[in-house]
Amino acid sequence: MLRWKDIIYYAKYSNPEPSYRIEKTESEWRRVLTPTQYAVLREKGTEPPYRNAYCRSYEPGTYTCAACGQVLFNATEKYHAISGWPSFTQPASRGAIRYAFDDSHHMQRIEALCNVCGSHLGHVFHDGPEPAGLRYCINSVSLKKLEDEPEAP
Ligand SMILES: [Zn+2]
């Protein structure tokens, strides 16, 4: 389980190694992403609170990176944070996300990026639910949800 001290360590010193990397030029990203996706994923934009796809969705499933398809979060770690954005308390795996200090907008925050393709996802805060206490505040547009496969008969 990741805790705030792990997130600080990753942002400060060294992030976990992803199992693979996807690198594209910005013009390639522009071709494969919608303008809205591009503005958030590649230009670190933020979508409006509440008016987004996954804010109120709690059905089982897996959330992948909308840019590269890597698994980022499981619905089991999603919770209602009353922030207006989908919120998770843990990533799907330790190496799924990369962290960076973000001092933009006169705030000190920690940015969450896809560890495979480097796209912007959102931010991590330390006011999440116990036991980990983490809140991954993620843009819906950065995510693509895969429904769980129905159980085999
Ligand atoms: Zn990605």
C-alpha cells in the first residue's frame, strides 16, 4: 500500500520504473487524442468538476490511461470524495503512476502522471480515507473505463 511518504519520495528522488514506456511526439499525440483529451493529458489542463464522465460512477471495472491504455486504477479503490472528480485511494499497481512536484497556480501540489506515456492525470493529496490516507484526484478525460468481464458460466 502506498502512503504519503512514498509519494513524496517518488516525486523527490526517483519514480518506480514502468514495465514499458510509450513515447510519441506532441504532433502524434494530437492525432490520436481528441482536443479535450489533448488539453488535459498533454497540456496539463483540468476538466470542470462534476460535469465529467466518471465522477459519480462506482460500478466495478478497471480504469486505464486514455492515452496509452495502461491500467491505472481499479474501481474497488474509488470512493466519493465530494471533489467533483473521480477519486481513488490507491493506484492499480505501485509502478502505474509517476509523481512530480507541481508549483503552478500558486499551489504546492503533487502531479500524477501515467508512468508509461507521461500523460497528465491529475494530482495526489494526503486527505484521503484510511488506512493509506491518499486521494488521487483524476480527470475523467484522462481515464478510459473497462467493464469487468462477466463471470464464466
Ligand atoms: Zn498512459
